[in-house]
Amino acid sequence: MALSGLLLTGAKVDPGDTEKSGHYVYPINVTSEKWFDYTVLEKSEMLRIDDETLKRMSDEDLVYAIADYPYLVDYLAYGEDVVMFSKSCSAIEELLSRETCADSLNRYSKQIIEEYRDNPRADGRSVVVSYLLQDIAESVSANTRINPNLSRSNYVYTPNYTPVYVTHPSESHTTAYHQAADADAVSTYGVSLVQQGSCKYNHHSYAWYSTSGSNTCWMLDPSPYMTDGSYTLKYSGGTSSSLYTYGVCQNDRLYYANNTHSAIFTGYTGGGAPFASYSATSKWGTLGVFVHGVTNVPAGCNYSTVSIWHR
Ligand SMILES: [Zn+2]
């Protein structure tokens, strides 16, 4: 009877499973043995904290849950857009809905970063988590995010001479930050790093305009490349299809639904396997350029429908 009494009063009953010293513990994390047995979307679902629990969590609990979120590095993959990031990280989504958000983020981020300094995390992610927490706290306090619209802008041209709007954001991080963040993305997603992270160019720019590491163009919408005849459509549909009959080849461009991502098709060997099993090369937000499975991308990249373009 004591147990049901506890349940009725809403007291924490068995902290063993999901709660430890008052903080939320995710059911799976990067060091879990089975981490790579699940798809990104399956893991995103498992990492979603239910509404009832979220409402019950203190601001401090929420900031700890943000720090512990295994896909924290997605904040950079989404171009340092807190709102976009909050669609997958339920702890920050809840915190953003509270008036105390900015103050709490600042206070508890500092607290967490100091804790790491005295006692680094066993999983070795202290440095990158500290960087990211500080960034998110600053971004929310200033109520700003990297907004390429505000920086110097001009146009680049498609092969058929249609202007494409680009901006030129400045670099806002140290090399050490980018190295730590890229290393975290590599271990979280099991991808290979091709080119170090940069705040100066993004996925669309890498895939359609220039793969150079000294690219300085951030492109919001590459659709002119697909509408002016510079590239021709080879396939449009789901990623479970086999590409065998579509004549898709290496270096074709992959465009993910709703303008969410662009990549260069890399690992096509001409076989009949579903093309979700092939690899692509793409830049992830302000993170680096990675070789990755076509569907092994941050959950916000919509791979339910993609199109493939050839030049
Ligand atoms: Zn940067």
C-alpha cells in the first residue's frame, strides 16, 4: 500500500530506470551497446520525453536534460537554429515555453560547465557539451541566431546562368570548437569526416555550388539549379526504392523534401539495393562535411521523399 500511496502523491517512485539524482536519464545514449542498431528516427522517438514528465521537470532538470541529449550536436547541424533544434530536443522545447528560459539556461549551463571542469564526463563529451550549452544559452539570451539574411549577400550563378541568392556569414567559432563538434558528430552518427566544420557555407552551397573548404557562400534555396535545366531529374520518391532502373550515378545531387537537405551521391555501385543503403557526402549546418548513409542524417532532414538530379 505504501507504493500506491507514493504514486498518488506523485512522488518519485523508482528512480532506478529513468531518473538518477533527480535528473532525467535517456533510455539510450551514444555509449549504449545498441546505439547503432536503431535508425536516427527510431532513436529520436526513444529520446522524446513525454509531456507529463516534461511539465514535472524543474528548469534545472531541463537544462541537464539538454546537456545529456545524445543529439545535442544537431544544434549545429541545423545551422544553430534553436527553434529548429527544439523540434527534436523536447527538453529545450519545454524550457523555451517558460518565461524563466533565458535565466535558467544561463545559470544552469554555467553550473554544468563548472561541474565538467572539476569532473569530466565519462563519455568524454564534456568539452563539446560545454561549447554547445554556452552557445545555446547565449543565443536564447540574445534572442538571436545565426541569420544569414542579415549578413552581406549577393548571387552566385547556376551552370545555366540563373542567379542564386547567397549570404556570407562570418566564422563565429574557434578551430577547437569545430574539431570537438565534428568529432562528436562522428561518434554520434558513425559517419566519416571529410572536411572540417565551418560557419561560412552550408549543405546546399556544398552540394550545388562548391565543395571547396574555402567556400564562403551560405545558400538558402538551391531550386534554380533544378528548375533552369542545369540539372535534370532522374528520380523522385522514397529512399526504399532501388535505383537500378533510374541510371543514377556518382556525383548526382540528392535533394531532400521541403528544402531540408542537399547531398552529393557518393557510394553508388550500380547494384539493385534500396538507395537508402548507399552513401552520400554532405555538409551538416555549421558542422563539417561527412560521408554518411543516405538516410543516416539528423532527424530534421526529411528523407521520406528525395529527388536525384544529374548534370
Ligand atoms: Zn564556426
